[in-house]
Amino acid sequence: MKVFLSLFVVLFVYPFNSSEASIEYRSIEWTFIPYSSTYHAFNTGYIFKRMSPFFEETSWIKSSILEQLKTKSTIERFDEGRQALFPSALPIASLIKKTHYRFGEDPGAGHCHLWTQASLDPFIAKQLEQTESIICGESLLTQGEIKELFSALYDYGSSEGATRYGHPTGVEFLSGFTYELRKKLGVDDLNADDFHSVIYEELAQGRGVAIEIKPTWAYANHPIYHMGSTFKTVAPHEVFQYINQIPFTLYSTDDKKLQSIIQETLLFETLFKKYLRYEFVSAPYAHLFFDDLETLRKEQKQLEEEIKKTWAPYSNFFKNLFYDLDGMLHDLLKERQNHIQNYILPALQNGTVSLNPELVIQQVTSTISYADYNDDYASPKNHSKNTTYDYLLFTKNNIPVASAWLTLPDQRPDFIWLMNPSHITEPPFVGEHPYSIASKDLYQMTQKCISVNVSKPQPSF
């Protein structure tokens, strides 16, 4: 069965004049509103303490049915309600407990690509818009729990969920020290120009996109449905205040000494950024980001040899590279800052070094609107929130060629998640996997079970 949904994208561009600079506002909105979800469908133990099914008390539902919200988990009530409609259906609680929950871990760990894809799936979102809480047999499932179940049962064979867009760097990258690295060296999982271009492109194509709003493991993926940006064109001398954030690749000079300094710094930064990526390979969760760890380990060894050969004649920065990463980072940042203050900034001020004259420099402020779950994971409502990011875009012929984050390092977005576009017109019930079958049954339950609308009087049952 195919379901064809109209996915309209609205794009607004408002140019207007300013006494200070040329300013333009651009906005894009996806009229399909994604839903926000987690992977918490089995609320016992640790999960039970964090998740309480939300339901407005009503006098027209038997107390024995309401009491089950406190005594039985979501997945247990799903199994019982499902068997009331499909007597031959096999219970799924024991399986989902094994696949979704490991002691001490969040149930979404390792499943981000699936529940993010579920949150972006227009078929499920449309169904949720049309579904109230339901009672199947003697089991009540709240509207919020139906949302959780659709996500927890979403299974396309694990390889066809949403895909991560970004470049993981290193384990040390998550420490407080490396927020300085983000600020002074521009090492980010997600560059500002990628953040800007990818979101606009995906929404314009009618595809879902989600984002990790901050650079830490503690923040989940949030589906975006609107983005608006203010562009202010700035002169080259106005960006000198952001000199730490400007990529060295944008500088040019005829002075051979300065050329040498720029090239040396570029080479150093390039090798270092490469190394951070391979440093990540040693992490226990590296398999979540890379498919072929063995090949990456071989590449890491080759890079280490390249670093030794390249820098032996010039510097001892890498002397502790494989023993004291934080010490090496400290040396790198100190030396780079010396280059900027002693050579690059004075040369920019006196015109010896310049930015490429073909570049258009814009200071951009972008606000995204996204769906966010709150602490009450089973709440039936999606909670819309906004967050704002600031960055510089360097464009040539209207194409971004470089960027620099102005937002503080610990407030920048981390990764973007892109949905698998092949799922837009097909309901997520393919194959014979138990979760696919259960998901299809859940859909049938929303169609055939008793709908509970708490805002309208209902007969007692």
C-alpha cells in the first residue's frame, strides 16, 4: 500500500536595505510537521523512574483500566491489547527488552538511526495526527505511548534508518579542553557551511532532517521543520575581530616569509585534524561511526609516519603526540596564536596579507524550529522549541566555500541526520521481522480499537 503525501516547502527571501550593510532574510518551512520521540517503550526499572504515561483522569473509563498505567509497562499493555485484536500474535515484550535495553545504557543507544528515521517518517506523523489514545480489549495506550511504540518498533533491517552527516573527530574532542580547540582551531564535527547548506537543501527537497543541537552525547536528535536566516554582508576588515575562526586557506600574500608561515600552519592543522579522526578509532563506540575499523587503523599508522617525516625538520610539537595528546594540543594552540598575533593580524592590517577579493563575506544568524520531547516521554504533545546559531559564510559565485562558527563552542550543533528518502511514500511495514509485523498491527489497532478523546464526553466502558 502506498500513501502519497503532499510535502510542500515554502521559501521566503526578504532583501532590504540598511544604513550599515546589505541585509537579507531567508526562510524555509516544511509544512509536514515531524513528531518527536524516544526509544522508551518498556518502562520498568530505570526507565519506569523516568517515564510516566500521561493521561488525563476521566470518570468514564474503568478504574481497573486506568490502574494499569501504573502497574504495567507500555509494551506489556501493547501485547495484551494486540492479542485482543489478533489472538495469534506473539508477545514482543521479551524481545524488545533484549534488543532495546542494556543495563546502564539509554535505550536509544545504537538505535539513533531508527528512531530518528521514525520521527521523520511522514506516514507515521500523519497517523499520529489522526490518532487519539486507544483502548484495545482491557488495555489503554495513551497517544504519547503510541508515538513511542511506532518509534520502538521501527525496523528496516537496521541499515536503512536515518544517516549521520558529519565527521567524528576524537574522544578527547568531547572534553572541556577541546572546546578551546573548537574556538581557536575550527575543529568541528559539523562545519557551519555544511549546517547551512544541508538543512536548506533537505527541506527544499521535501525531505526530513534532524539535528543534534549541542556537541555532547547527552543531547538527542531533534527533527527540524523550519529555518530562518538573516544575512549581513560585511567588509573584509570587519571580520578581523574573528581572526581565530577564519580558515587559513582564505589568506593570500606575495610575501614569501608569510607564505611559508601560512603553509606551515595549514599543513600542521591538516595533519592534526586527520589524526583526531583516527584517534576516535580506539573508542569502544567507534563501530557506531565507522564500518571498517581495521582499514582505519592502517591509515592511522601511515599518518603517524607522515607526521614524523613532515615535522621532524621543523618542530617538536608532535614529540608527545602518541603519549600526551592534551600537551600537544596546548603547544599547537599556543604556536598558532603566536602566528596569528605576530604575523597574520599585522599583515592583514597593513595589507601585506589579504582575503581572496572574490569572496563575499556574510555574517549569518539562523534560527531553527524543532520538535523536542520533554521529561514526560509519553506526553501526547510534541514540544516545539527554537535555537539560534551565528556564523560567518564565505561564498564565491553564491556557493559557500568556507565558514566559521561564531556561536560558542559548547552551543554549536554536532551532527545532522538525514532521512532515507525511499521511505516517504511507503508505510514502514516491510519484511517479516517481528518488529515490522508488530508495527503493522499497531497501525491496525489505531484504526480498529476504541478511540479515546479526553476532550469530549464518552459513554462509560
